Amino acid sequence: ENYGLSSFDYGGPLASGYWRRGLSDRLTVEGRFEADDIVRAAGATADVSVGLLGIVTAGAALSDGRDGRGQLWIGGYEYQGRRFNFGARSVWASPQFRLVGDLSSLVMQRQSQASAGLNLGQAGSIGVAWAAQRYRGLAGVDTVALSYSVTLAQGTFLTVSTSRSFGVFGQTSAFATLTMALDGRTSVTGEASTTSGAGTGTRSSYAGAAVQRALPSDEGIGYRLRATTRQQFDASLGYTWRYGVYTLEASSFEGETAARATASGGFGAIAGHTFASRPITDSFGLVSVGEIEGIRVFHEGNLLGRTDRYGQVLLPRLTPYSANRITIDERDIPIDVAIKSREMRIIPQFRSGAIAEYDARRRTSAILEVKLADGSHLPAGSDVQIVGTTQRYFVGHDGEVFVPDLPGNSSFTAELASGRCGFDVAFAASKTDAMPKLGPFICRPLRK
């Protein structure tokens, strides 16, 4: 009732719930309910895939409140192809149907919409849309729109659109934007618009320009500056980091100014871990890389963060019901850590989490200095072998042998022109020295 006018004064209590689940590759169902002290409503919808022909949607809802009991019906169809797409959807309601927040003076009767698009390849793409709104006791409004977009050059995009509304407040509008990308996050945009009223004969037009730098996917700063010929000026500065997104905004329009500051974030729990993060809008994931700090983690090639001191990083924006590709930067992995694969794929459910746990284990590599019984070094170019394995390690200058992932206790043999010799290595792994130099070890002749 007083939302936006008075602090912590929102009227009566409100409850709502939403559930959606894919029961099979062809059927997805969802249900929702909402209730306050005036009305209660609940409904269900089903999306059915008909193979290459598209997706059919059907649903219904019931409400009960001060205005009586009402019903609502939903029907729709969607097709997505490589070159062509089409969609249509319509919602009908009985005179008594209400949702939470509906005004008694604005009662919906029917809302319908349809759209189609055609990909013209290098020539761009074209789209057409239609929408109709019918409210009981009020004149209807129909709108048609046509749009076209094309890439003029690498990093330069043009979009033009026009729309026409029919009804008591009919009007015609045209809009055009030209955007040029300066780098992966920064762009400049020019825009122009004109609108004319069919019944009033009024016309308004403006032009504007903007420069913006998008917030990074991991941590950093973004901004936006915009000015138009309508004496409108907008400026914003944002900062995103591991635990939230913060923005400062200011605007001025025809002498009126306003400013605001926002802070947003999220809290969650997964696999016994609780965490604070940036806003979680869809699904999320927890990446664990042993207990290794500072590993860069990417989602679909975009850097989203670095692991903390526990070797973990939260990914707050994953796509539900899809295979999300998670990779880590091999250059950040210490030399004494072995990881089987740098890439994983996880499929989270909607508004839920999934874990990508890398099999990371510390290994102790070492340089062994090996001598013969007469005190000379093991000849360069020969090789040694751990007893019980087939892995061989070459001997370098001064009898040095590099052995990755050295076991704590192991026996080695060497094949020489004079015969076989052997030596034992026993040591405790060091937490501070990733690649110790051990020895000298004496390779003593073995009996045949």
C-alpha cells in the first residue's frame, strides 16, 4: 500500500510459491500459488515438446476472494529453427478471476501475443510482433511492431524498429540505435526516437548518446554515461566482487534530479557449506580445487573468480538444466599438484546448486643424486626404474634424476653396462619445499 513511500509499510502479509520440473525430455510441468488477505490463487502449466514441430503450452488457474471464484486458461505454441522462429500465446480470464495485487478497476479479460523472426544471414535479421490487451469495461489496445538488426562491421551493430498502437490512445513510434564495441566490455551507442499521437496530433523526438563499460564477470568496476536532447542525463558506477554488487546512480530530467545507491548479494548453502555471494538469480555452483588458493575459474570461457584459502569459489550464475562448462587455468596450478582434468561439466536444477570437485592432490617431486659404489656419479643418459613399475626416469648430469610424484618409500634399480644396481629412498614429504633435492644415494650392485 505504501511501498516506496514509507519504510517497512507494505500492507498485509503475502505468501507465494513456485515449482517447475522436467518429468521427461518431452514434458515439463510447473505450479504456483499466491495468497494475501484478499485473494488466493493457484495454477499449473505444462510444456509438451512435439519434436521438431516445437513446444505446445497449456495451463489453468483458479482464484477465490472477495470478488468470488474465477478461472484462467493459458494456451501457447513456440517454434525455434535455425532461420525461422515463431511463437504465440494467449491468456483468458473469467470476470471474477484475480491475482494478488490486481486492481478492481482493471480486470483482465484476454491478453494475446504473437511474434515471428527470420534470420537473413549476413544481411541481418527481421522480426514482427503483435499484442492485444482486453480489460473488462475498457477499450482494447492492439500493437504491431516491426524490427530489423544487422552487423555493419566487426563490433558495429544497427537496430531499427517501428510500432503502431490502435485504440483510444493510438500512436506511432520509430526507434534506431547504432552500437560500436570498443573492446569486450566497453561500447558507445547513438540513439534516436520519434513518437506521434494519432488522436492528439502531438509529436516528440529526441536523440542521445551513451558510453558504457559492463561490470566484469569476476571482480571490478563498470560504468555508464548517457545524455539526450531532452535534457536527460544519466550516470552510474558499479563495483562487483565476491560477496556482492554495489552501484551508485544519478539522473537528471528536465531540471529534476535523483540519486540512489544499491547493494545486493545472496546467501546459500550447499554440501554443508554456507556462503555469501553476489545475487543468485538462476542456479549456482561450488567449485572445489583441493585446498589451493588463487586458481582462476571460468564458466563457458568467462572468468568468474579465484579460489579462496579453502580452494573454493562460488559461481552464482549457472544455466539450469544445461551442461555448464567449468574450466580452471592450468598456469595457476602449483608444480607439486596433480589434477586429472582441467574441465568439468555440471547440470544444476533451477534455483539450486551443483558441485564441481576437482581431483587435486599434492604430489612430491624430487631430484635424486645417485652415485655408484666407487663414488662416481651414475652415468648421464642411463635410466632408473621404481621396482614394481614400468616407469623409467633418465639420469642427467652429476647423477641427478628428476622423479615426479615420488612415493615416500621406494626402491630403484638401474641397468648399467657392468650390470644392475639398486638403491632405496625413504623420506617424509615437506610442506615448504615443493621439489627437494635428496641424496646422494649409493647404487650398489645387485646379485644376478
